[in-house]
Amino acid sequence: MMRKLLIIIALIVGVSQPLTNVAFAVAPVEVFDLKKEKVTEFIPSSAAVEKEAKKLIDSADSLVTKIDPIPKSGFMVKVPFSSPVSVNNQWVKTNLNQAIFIFPVDEKPYVMLVNEEEQAIFVYFSAGPQSLFNALHFSPSS
């Protein structure tokens, strides 16, 4: 449980780090390997990536009710948004700074929505993630 709490804190704190290089630049998308317990890829974000992430979020179909929502294996993809993204569905009405998509092995994927107050809610989504992977030029098998 402590390991999972540390992973969530590390992902959320990553958003609050100052951006370097260009003012108003979007932080890169991070791919976190749960088994290795580390970020394995940094991928430049884009409007297309944010659009595909929003599509997945908009397909939210139920709440994740697990006591411990971070799996032991699989991967997570943290997508920061260049500006707050509005979400309004039956489970959450807020503006998001980032979304962390969780892809456990042999389970339905879900997303951790992080709002402007850095509060998190976990929801399953029904849309397929392949469009997001394509926008990221990322292959989950690599």
C-alpha cells in the first residue's frame, strides 16, 4: 500500500515541477512501468495527444471501486494538459490538469483524473486506447 501511495504522490508531484525550456510549454507525457517502478519513457505532448486523452475521459462509464487502485504490473501513462480540461459527467464535474491512464495486466484499463486542487478520482473508460497510443507513437508491447 505504501509503494502505491508513493507512486501516486510521485506522479502528482511531477506536475508541480517548474517547466523548463519554453514558457508555457507542456510537460511531456510520461510512461511509468509498474513492475520496474520507474518512468521508462518521456514522450512530447501535443494537441492530438490531449484530444485523444479527452476522448477516453469522455467515455467514462463507471467508478473504480477497488480499495487499492494501483496494480502491481502493467503501465501508466500520465498526460498533462496545456490548459485545464473541463469534465462534466455523472461521476465528476471539474477541471483537470492531468490524467493518468492505468493499464493493468489482464484487467480493464481506467484513468485517474486529477483536478486543479490535486484531488483524484478513478473511473473506467469504455473507448479503446489505441488512438491515444497512435497519437503518442507508443506501442504498449515495447
